[in-house]
Amino acid sequence: MALNRIVVLVGGVGGAKLAHGLAQILEPERLTIIVNTGDDFWHYGLRVCPDLDTVLYTLSGLVDPVNGWGIAGDTAHMLEALRRYGEEGWFRLGDRDLATHLLRTMWLRQGRTLTQVMDELRARLGVPQRLLPMTDAEVATVVDTVEHGELEFQTYFVRYRWQPVATAIRYRGLEGASVSEDVARAIGEADAILFGPSNPWLSIAPILSVPGMRELLLARDVPRVALSPIIEGNAVKGPAAKLMAELGYEPSAAAVARYYGDLINGYVFDERDAGLNIPVARATTFDTLMKTQADRARLAGQMLDWINSWGRNESLGDHPG
Amino acid sequence: MALNRIVVLVGGVGGAKLAHGLAQILEPERLTIIVNTGDDFWHYGLRVCPDLDTVLYTLSGLVDPVNGWGIAGDTAHMLEALRRYGEEGWFRLGDRDLATHLLRTMWLRQGRTLTQVMDELRARLGVPQRLLPMTDAEVATVVDTVEHGELEFQTYFVRYRWQPVATAIRYRGLEGASVSEDVARAIGEADAILFGPSNPWLSIAPILSVPGMRELLLARDVPRVALSPIIEGNAVKGPAAKLMAELGYEPSAAAVARYYGDLINGYVFDERDAGLNIPVARATTFDTLMKTQADRARLAGQMLDWINSWGRNESLGDHPG
């Protein structure tokens, strides 16, 4: 099997790490990164796209290596000044980060699509890989919670630090959303489709919720392989395990595989979970913790080598359901 | 003559100093500052109002004491990041300053008037004096130049550092502009109207160009007193003297008085220019250089005392103009 073109679906920090691993080992034109935009929101008149920017900053080398998001060495002087005006300033808008939001907002208001805007931004930062928003429409993840009822995603995630108990996750704006031409072409031409180790409900599910997206993915008889974000029942970062428990799932790599169901025909999970029974036709374990930049390239290489080892000319459409 | 309510017309740094002097000696409700908005422009999707902000920062004590504009200790990290995206970044947008532009732009987009926006901003910074834009419409000063033809004001002033030779100054957008209710009321209730030591052509003329403004001023039979921005043929700051020469005026305090003509019935100019023949009914000299905060209060007090000394119940409408 020749894996020429690779598509990877990602959310924020974890997905950006896998994308960066792939970027390190693939010629740029072979890699397309499709990014969740359900976290995007309007804040102080700016269109803020946290996951797209995390991937952008990671691939351009600007990213804050400690947080995994934002720009290294960024300051928050604008935010301090906002607070002097009596604003709460609960969402971190770094001063350097603001340049991205300002350019994006200006170009969007001029009528460019988010796809065009991100393509311009990544090109200007010298990122050669394609970085595609899951859709050009404004789709918003909403979390229903026990304590506060319905919360906008960033209110849930940042303001309340994902501490409220979630009862449901919904995606608003889907009725006007569609898969962009660029995303449809990338999926249509992919020789393998990877699901990053991002939060399935908060990062991957919004991508899958775009009308037409599931059908496009299911129509591709190529490896569709997810990387588990859960290791030994815990999320490497963020609320994935907590959310799974609240939504009635057992927090485990196996439950994530079951959640993806027939969307995937291959699964990679952590070697620490080797004993788990994974309900996917092809599954394997690696050390999936990406602590260093080298770890990212190593894991990306292991995943592609493993997928390359699958039988040639074998239909991949079957799965144990 | 009882000078209860004072209105002062101002542009940027020089006018802000006089406004600050008045603010130091008058109860807040007695002072209204009407500010030029001809310098305002859209920049990276933000509505930037340099003169209003200079007055706002001066009265709130936030102002950079060296430049006389911007916020003390501000940084330019956003601007650096814009440059990393390949943008020229010729207009200084300080990081702390950005909070002002973001709040203003957001509120304007929500449908508030600039008057309402500035009233909210000054109140939040604890500035008790009224700070009124000359109009709520978007009026733009345009400079015709020998070298570059027509230039937007900030392009002329900041990008080209007012070095091109001006052949004319025009104000765009006047056809849709009108004096706001608040400005009309302030002028109507004023017991004295002062013209700040701002550039007559770039800062005061745009205010005077708003349809109805001249008539409102001329209708008031109260002291209307200008403070000269020219001392010994030079501008204290900025291009006033250079512009006067280019536009065919002799750069002098007398020429400024002639320019204001029948709009003023009193004139204050610098004691260094005591020998000048000033064509205004009432004229006097003081040390008009405002180097310290105390200088501002001292000069403001001298001006008001002098105006107070004018004859009671005497019509001020006459002038030698």
C-alpha cells in the first residue's frame, strides 16, 4: 500500500502534536490537516479560532512549548488594559496572538472564507502544509451542564475550567454548515485518514457533525485510523476522561474506539493499555505519549509504518461494528 | 462675567494639555471637551481615534508623559507579531492601547454612537469630564501633497511623518455629518468657548467643518478665545508652522488669529510674540509653553481670569475681522 497523501483530523494541543510529527516526516504536499472549529468564537469583536491557531503556532514553531498553545513569550498587556476598563478578561488573548485574530477578523469581514484566511496566515508564517478548517460556516460547540445549564464552549472550557458536570454536547449552526471544497477534495484524495489524539467529543465530533462529513469519510476505502487520547483511563491533557464518565462512558481507550465505530478501521492506543479488548479490525499499541518533538515524529512514523504493513489490495470497508 | 460652563475645542497633544489644565482647576461638570475626529481611521479592522484617545489618556493619567500620546509603559508586541506576518506595521498600536480600540470597535459595531462609546470609556477610566467627538459621523481629513497626491491623514502624518509638501487639506464625509445633540447643547450652554493650541488646519478646522458647527459657535455671544499653537514662528509640536508656509500663510501667531477670523473674539498668544499685531478685539500674552502639569493649570487659570476680566454685559459679537 502506498501512502501518498495523508489527512489528519485534529483539535487542539494533542492533535497539533501528531500533525507536527507527520509534518516532520512527510513532504509538505502529502499532508493535509483538518481542524475543529467548534471552539471558535467571537470575543471583543475578534474571531478567535483556538484549535486552528494551536496547529498554526505548533507547525510554525511559534508555539509556547509549556502550554502547547499560544505564542512563546507572549504577554498580556492588552488584557491588563481591558481589566482596567472593568472587563473580566477571562479568556487569554496574548498580545502577539492578537495579530492573528486581527488579521483573521479583518479578512473575514472583507468577505474571505476562513479557509482562505487560514491559508494566507499559514503561508505568511512559512508553514507549507495545508491547514483546513472543518467548515467555513460558524459552528459552535455548546455544553449542557448541571450547574450552569447551557454554556458556550469557551465559557465551559476556559472560564469554568471544564469543572461543571456535562450532560450533553451539542453543535450549533450545523444547519447552515457544509464541508468545504478543499476538505472534500483532501478526503477524496487521501490514502490514509488519521484521527488525532484529540478529545473525541469536543474536538473530533464537531468535525464529524458537519453535514456530509461522515459520508465522505465512510466512502473512502482507505485506512481510517484513530489514535487514542486516553492512556490508562486518563486523558493526557484536558477533560476527555472526565467528560466520558459524565456522558456515561467508561473512560478507556476501548470506549473511544467503540465511539468511533465504523468510522475507523484501524486503531492505535498506548502500550500501557495493551490488555484492552479493542473492537476494531486492526489495532496496535505504541508508546503514544508525545513529550518531545522527536516523540511526535517517532509516533507518526510508527503509525504510518504500521498502516503501510496492512495487506495490499485488501478492502478495508469491513469492520466488526 | 460668570464663567460657569467652559467648552474647549481640541485636537491631540497640545489641546489635551490645555484641557488637562482646565480639568485641574474647574469642577468636572463645568468642563466639556469637544475633540477632533478627522484623524480617526480604520486600521486592521479597528476604529482608531488618536485625538480622543490622547485626551482620554491625558485626563485619566494613563498617558505616556514623554510622547504626550499613547499609554505610559506600553509595549508593541502585537505590532511585532503583525510584522512577522509580513505587515508593515507603520502605525503604532500599543498593546495596552489596543484594549481601547477593541472596546470602541465592538461597541460601534453593536450600534452605539462614538459619543456613547467615548462616554463609556472615559467613565470606566474615572474621567469625570465630558469628552465629546466633534460628530458621530465618519469624517476624514485628507491631505493633498506634491509628492504623493492625496493622502489619508494618518498616512500623511505617521507613515510619511508629515514630510510631504501639502497643497490642500480637505475633510471627507462632511455631507453625511452633523453636530451631535450633545455637542450642540454644550456649545449652547457654554459661558466661554476656548480653541485649544492645536493645529488650526489639522485639528480645529475639521471640527469647524462639521455642517452647522460654525453657525452654532457664531450664534454664541460669549467669549470665544483661541490659544495660539505658534510661538516665535514655530509650532510647539508637529507640522503647524510647516503647513502654514506650504499653504501660503506666514507662520505666526498673528496669521492663526486671522485664520480664525470672526469665529473668535479673544486671543491668547505667547509673551515671546508680544510685539505682534493681532487682529482680534481682545488679545493678551502669557507664557503659553506647557512643560509641566502645573504649567497647564497655571495657563488655564490665566486664560479664565483674563476672560473674567472682560467688561460685564458687553456684547462680544463685534470684532475687527
